[in-house]
Amino acid sequence: MFKRLLQRLFGKKPQESVEVSVDLNLGDGQASTQISTTTTTTNTSTSTIPHAQSVQVLKEGVPPDYPIPVDEIEDCEDPQSRTHFVQCASTSGLHQMAYHEWGDPHNPNVLICLHGLTRRGSDFNVFAQAMCDQYRVICPDVVGRGDSDWLPNPMVYGIPQYVADMVTLIARLGVQKVDWFGTSMGGLIGIFLASQEHSPIRRMIINDVGPKIEATALKRLGDYVGKPLRFETKKEGLLYLNKICAPFGDFTPAQWKEYNGPHLIKDGSEWILHYDPNISKPFAAMTSAAAIMGEMMTWKAFEAIDADMLVVRGAESDLLSAKTVAEMCRRNHRTRSLEIPGVGHAPAFITPEQVSLAREFFSS
């Protein structure tokens, strides 16, 4: 599929060294011409893994400067959602991808919500609950995350595999058209799927990502993605996650717990993050040449999209610049944009104001 995409976009076959596409799987968008006022199987490693060093920033008697959920109640699956699995294929064999479903399973109007690089489908629990009166909402766990399988060959983790898995998922759902909400990596996957001829994507929100990813964000991601941390308690894990997710917005302790709680899973007497640490390997292997080619390919794909798009940018995002958003609007006339003040990368869409922005777009 990826080779055919390269041929269609560039009119030639990919060279071996470029096939890495590698990373576009970095996802994890911008400026704005319109400003909105406020807006089961888990694979784990038992090898020696250090405890989270970042948790040590909390000192005895010094109050933290970010919300901390103090309880350690087990997370319960929302009774309104249903979890299913679809079998997908890669060059390494077959794997199961989990997806979580909300709303009437017979509703022909389907909204797929896809998460960022180290996140999972549960990020959309609040959003899906708000949208399931209008849609059959589908929130996948991209392979290597959440309830989905891990891949034996980590170099397969990347946009081409993720796009192929989404095509398989849409075929399983039995629909011809879908609407799409993609945050960060989920937005990049949406761009490449929407650029295909006969794409099923009808309308799409691209949340805080674009063809050009700023170097500062890449460095920040490289500092924490793939670190196989272990936590003695779930509370320690929540402290860590809440801190690195601080740019997502200003939430209550209860909201933080609901948002980040599912990202921690029990492993023996300790807690670990839900995703395969090896998703970082293609990122680490990416060369400057591959990064340049990746950006060129993403621009070409974006220009080829024939679907209505809304690009959302957090006003303080370090990943998607206002300049890139303006260029996206210039290069594809079906693009609108808005900026959410007081938020970095990436808006979480768990507040009523942000949810209403999405509802308005998908209802237009």
C-alpha cells in the first residue's frame, strides 16, 4: 500500500532507503484563521526496568503545581461502550487490534476517533459519550497500544501499517463512509487515508498536527517516548502522566484520573504504561533525509485530500505552528482552522466547550 501511495504522490517507485516512511508515525496542529473563545491481551516485559525517575520531582512537604488524583480506585469500563477485536495483517504476521464502540451499532453514521503516539482509545471516552447520540463512535487502540497486540518487529510500527489496519477496521464495520477525528498521530493517519482514491473519509478534524512537525516537539517526544518505566503505585504513575500531559489543558483531579488512569496497567506488584516501548524504535532510527522525505510526502498527501477538514491548534502547541496551519489552509481549499487558547499539544476535547466545537463541525 505504501509503495502505491508513493507512486501516486510522486509518480515513481520508492527507493529502498526511503521506504522507512518511518516516521510519520511520530504523531503526536495549526494556526488559525478563526479563533475560538474557550473553548485481551497485554504484552509486558519482565526484564529489569528502572522506576520512574521523574516521579522524584515531588519532594516531601512541597505541594505539586499540577492536579493529582489521590485515590487509587480501579478503573471501570464504561457500561455504554463495547470492546471488539479485528484481525489485521502485517509483514510480521497477524495481529489483533482492539476498538471500542459507542452508540447504536446499526447507525450508518460512523465517527472514528484516533489517538496520539503514546495514547489509547480511552482518551475519547468523554467525547464519544457526547457524540454517540449522533454517531456510532469507534475508538481504536492502534497496534502496540491499549488492548491491541504488540508487533514482534518494532520497525513495522509506522503510518503505512496503521493506515492498513484502519482500512481493515472500516471493512469490518461494513460502512462506505466515515467521519474522522484524529489527534496528533491519529491526524497523520487520517491525512494519509483521506488522500487515497475512493477514501472513505468524508469529514475530518485534524487535532494539533500537520505535515510539518516542529523540532522542539520532536525533542520533547524523544525525551520520554519508549522509556519502559515502572511505578510502585498507580498514584506514582498518575503523577508522571499528569505532568507530561500538562499541556493538554487545565483539568480537575477527577478529569485527570479518568483521562490518564487507563494508561496504567498492573504488572505483578507494580504498574507500567499500556504501550509497547518499542514503538519508539522507528523514531530513533529516523534519519534527517527520511524526516525531510516524510514531510514532503505528508504535504503531498494533504494536498490530495478531497474532504472537508477542520484543523484545530492549541495556541501554545510546540508541535504545530501557526505558520504551518496557515500553509495548510492555503494548500487545500477545503481546510478551515481554529485555535484554542490556553492549551498546548494537544487539546483533549473533554471539556464541554471543546466538544461543542467538534459537534458544530460534524453537524455542518
